[in-house]
Amino acid sequence: MKKLTSTASGLNGIIKIPGDKSISHRSVMFGSMAKGKTTVENFLPGEDCLSTINCFTKLGVKIEQENSNVTVYGKGLEGLSESSEVLDVGNSGTTARLMMGILSGLPFHSVLIGDESIAKRPMKRVTGPLRDMGARIQGNQDGNFTPISIQGGGLRGLDYVSPVASAQVKSAILLAGLQGEGVTSVKEPYKSRDHTERMLQAFGVEVKEEENGTVSVAGGQELVSDLHIVVPGDISSAAFFLVAAAIVPNSRVTLQRVGLNPTRTGILEVLKQMGAELSYSTIIEDGPEPYADITVTTSNLKGVEIGGEIIPRLIDEVPIIALMATQAEGTTIIKDAEELKVKETNRIDTVVNELKKVGADIEATEDGMIIKGKTKLHGGALDSYGDHRIGMMGAVASLIAVGETVLHNDKAINVSYPSFFEHMESLRRG
């Protein structure tokens, strides 16, 4: 439990955002699958990514980690070995779903488990197509929930049309396809984040992308590494301080080395649409993942409508966008965001319920929410419910709420941003 108060002097200063969670996961996974050594700089040492390291260590990979520096000594896919223990993914849906794709192609038996939150998150969107490729998978409710048992090997290619735009689904199928016979392709209704495609190419894999959104790989390709991967700052983590700077009076905040992958920058587009004052400097575009320093100052915001193809590019930022909308003039409508229901919590209901506790004029819809502003918020008792992004939303809300805010289960924030409160305090001090 954490007791938090508003700030009269604003947020001011410069902070370096922790490494991108999605890229940190993949750097360890693909480094473990590859032949050769992979070094990773600015790795995110959050609980989710440490779960990925733990799982691959149990599969026989030597991995050295010291804070945000990681070295992976890959032996190739054939060098991965059956674990005598279950593989615990903790709270990480990325670890669970991507590992299902990897393990489905390996000729041994594996069991994946996770925490209480993971046990409630649907896995059939991954286990279904993997079964169609030939993987033998069992789990609770016909493979929809963990624990999941996988007997891998003997896969065949698949042309899969996904009903959802999900990088985890797409990545799991492509990683299985690398180990199958023939070509495997995935077509999505909208393009989801493409970190897997970018990083596979860096490891020497040919990935084909068509104009209609189909991504494909041929089976039998090897990952080869002598790579040094620099992980940019996580834009999903940066979003909380970008919004905080925009809504807290007397603020000017610069966030360093924030990732600008175009499949992730929906939050920046929404900030601009709502009238936020932001600028870019030190833009780096010559690597697989572009990044830049971003400065945001206190802004006069207006309500907007958010939906359609932009949603997959900001799905993790919806909680903090909803908070921002409470400080915007007019009505903000968020729609086409059904995926929020299958995150660490049902984020539609959780966001609405938590923000109502501090005075927000907000209501849930079937696929999103409607927020009316501008609203003065007050302190109250908030809960993360074990969801790191709900916890950070509550902490940012406290910065503008009148009176004391009590945040329960604040340690959930360590999943993706262990230094969050340290950074928040440094900006409060200016």
C-alpha cells in the first residue's frame, strides 16, 4: 500500500525510461534460439522479463544478467533441452504465448504455468492454431487456460487468418512456423506491433510482409547471432509520464530514448489530437527500432474519438488515456477495444471503476468507454488488482487529485517499471 498526494509545483526534469518490455522478452527468446552470443543493453529487469530468462535457463541456455545488461549464449533450437521442472511464466502473457509457439516445435515435453492472473487469461487463440500445425497441447478447458502441457515436434505450415490483431498470437504462430514443414503465414485485421518481424530479420531470418497485412516465414531457417541489441525505452511505460506532464500544472518533462516503432506510437498521435504540447529531439532511426527524446509540457486538452486501426497501436495505453480524458474539455470516446477485457484484468471495467472512485465522469461500453471532462478529481482508495498499468494510472491520478490517494497492491508496477515511483519523485522534486 502506498500513500500519495498531489503536487503543486508540477513535474519537471529528465528521466530515462526503462527498456521496452516486448523487445526485452524477444531479445532473450531469440538469443536463446540462435547460434552464437547475443548481448543486450538496456534490458528491462522487471518481473515479466525475468520470468523469460528463468524459463530459458531451465531449457539449458546460459544467460548472464546484471541489472539492465544481459548476455545470452545461444546453442540453436536444437540445443534447447527438456526441463525437469515446469516453466513458470509468472504474470507474463508474452512469455506464455510466445513460448507456446517455440515449444510446439521442439521434440520434447514441456509444462507452462503462471500466476493467478495468467490462469484466467485465454490461451486458445494460440493453442488452437498451434494444434492445427500439429502440436499436441493439453490444458484447462481444452487448452484455453494454464497449466498448459505441450508435446512438441512434427509441425506443418499453416495459413492463418487471425480474428484479432495480436502480436502475441502472430509471434507464436511464426515462431512455430520456423520449425515446421513449408511456409507459415498470419493475416490480421489490423497490423499489430511488429517487434518479432524486425528482430527475426536481425537474427538472419527471411520474413515476408505483403501489402494486405500477411506476414510469412519459411520453415527450417536458423537464427544466427553475434548481435548487440540496444533496447529503446518502453513507450508504454513512457506514456504514464507523457500524460502526467500534460495534465499536471506547471510541468515540463523530457523522457530519453523512447521507442518510436510505428506500430506502437498510437499514444503519441492521441496526445497530438487532444492538443498536447510535445516535441522530439535526438532522433535515432538507423537501427531496427527507432527512438528519440520526447518533451511534454502542461497542455490544454480536448476530447476526441479513438477507435479502429489505431487501437492495436495503443492498447496498453488506454488506462492512462482514459485518465487524460478526464482532464480534457468535452467528451472522449474509446471504442473497438474489446482486447482490454483479456489483459491482466478486464481493463474496461477496472479503469472505469477505479477512476469513478476519484470523481471521474466515465462509463463503460461493450468495446470501450466514454469519458466526460474536464473533471476535478479527489483522493480515494485505489487498487491495481495486480495489474501494473492500472497501478501506474492510479499513481498518476494522485498527482492531480485533491487530498490523499491510497494505492493498494502497488508492487504490481514492478512487472514493467521497477523504478516508477523513484522517477515520479525525482520529477516532483524537479
